[in-house]
Amino acid sequence: MELTVVIPVYNSQDTIGPLVERVTEVLRMVQHEIILVNDGSRDGSEVVCETLTRRFETVNLLSLRRNFGEFNAVFCGLRHASGRFVVMIDDDFQNPPEEILKLYHAAETGGYDVVYSVYPRKRHNWVRNLGSWLANYLAIWLFDKPKNLYLSSFKLIRHEVVGEITQYRGPQPYLDALLLRVTQNIGQVEVAHLPRQRGKSGYTTGKLISLFLAVALNYSPRPLRLISVIGLILLGLSLAVGIIELLTSVLTQHWPDVSHLTWILDLFRTGLELLGIGLLGEYIGRAFILQSGFPQYVVKKAILKHDRTEQ
């Protein structure tokens, strides 16, 4: 299998059929498969997806028991992908299926492990654009992401890299963080980005906040280390102020005001507390990530055309 196209599906009964038709037409000269992952849709998406599996030999379906979120749904699809390259594309037609071939050719000619799409002009709503902007700069700080690399959801991954990242079993997989940990052989290609045809984005403000917290806390100890650094700074500041007060008292032969001493001691105590919280959080955070038994997703129904097991 040359290409696997993973499509997370959520409340897209009107668009998923035409999207699959277009993908099938675009990739008619490439050996491919399509994996639809129904992420607990509340409309008739599951029925439409089942119909598509009967209509097209290349279409497979994994239907989840509830809405687990886009990243979890994508991970489910990745674990069943058999293509030499795997492409992720949203179900809303904002990424034209024709652009899949651009990612594929870029990976072939450049020998990249991952190829991200980059948009000359984004057509998302302002809430999602703001969330993407925050996640982008957070990734620069947390994962040493190159500043010129845009982390888009429309991307291609080499099969060997898929095998590496899908070993992650934590409850909130963040695909881009895992990719940046596995490889630096990453390319970009400019693609078109169209206005959403129907409905509205599933990225609510609440989901974006949840994503922001997951990225900040689940994949790097740097936020906890920041607390420790602030604690050390406060400790140093309190010691410096204390030394200055002591020297001033010796030189002027006047004892410092009691309120000054109280303020210094409070600052010192706050520094110690933050340092302790940071160190304790370091251990708790690592233990939580490693030991959490929460499932990434639960498959309710699977229609797979070829025998395969999860990676």
C-alpha cells in the first residue's frame, strides 16, 4: 500500500461522502486506502461512512463509542494504517484533496519523514486561529520547534515514523509534539486553504483551552521547571534584600524595621514553596504521564477490508 488517508469524522454527514469521492478520484493512479474514524458523531455520519465502505473497496471505518477528540481519533486511524505514507486530512473540505499529491511528491523527492502543509491564507475562524497561534509559540518553547515550521493538521508522515509515535499510550496524544521528538527531517509545502463549506468548526473555546493545557502540561517538564526557576529567583531576591538590610543596619547602626524583616521572610518562604511545588510537580507529572491508564479511544465498530492489528 502506497498511501493511507486518515480522515477523522465528526458531524459531517453532508461532506464526508463528497470528500471520499474526491479523494478516490485524485488518488486513482496511486495504490491507496482511506480510513474513516467516526469520532462519536451525533448526526448520521456513521451511517454515511458505513455506506461508503460498501461503495468503495478502499474505504475502511473505525467508529468510536463517544467523542474522544481529533488527536485521539487520528491516533486510532494511524494504528490501523498500512500505507508507506500516511496523510491526515480534515472532513470539512478546507484542504482540497488534490493537495494530497503535493505532500506525497514532496516526501518522495525530499526524502522527508514528515511533510506539513502551510497556507498562504488561513480560512479558519478567529478562535481557532488564535488557538493555533498560541499552540505554535508554545511548541517553540516546549519542544524547540523551528520558528518557520507551521504545525498544521493537514500533513503526511512516513510509515516508520508512524510506528514510532503510535507507541505512545498516554490519554491525550498530541501528534505534533511526538513527531518533533521522533524526527527533525521535516519538510513543508504550500497548499490552498478554502472556506468551510458547511457547518461550523468542532474546535470550541473550551476544547482549545483543553488542548492548550494538554500541550503545556503533558509533553514537557518546562512549565514545572519555570515554577522552580521563579522560586529560585525569589529566594535569591530575598537573600539579596536581606544582605542589603543587614549591611545598611551595620553601617547606620539602626536595626531594620520589623515590617521589612517580615516582608523578606515572606518572600523567602514563597520562594521555598514555589521551589518545592515545582520539584514535587516534576515527579508527579512524570509519574502521571507514564502510569496513566486512561484509554486514548474505545472502538465501537470496525469495518476493515484487510486483516491488520493495531501497531
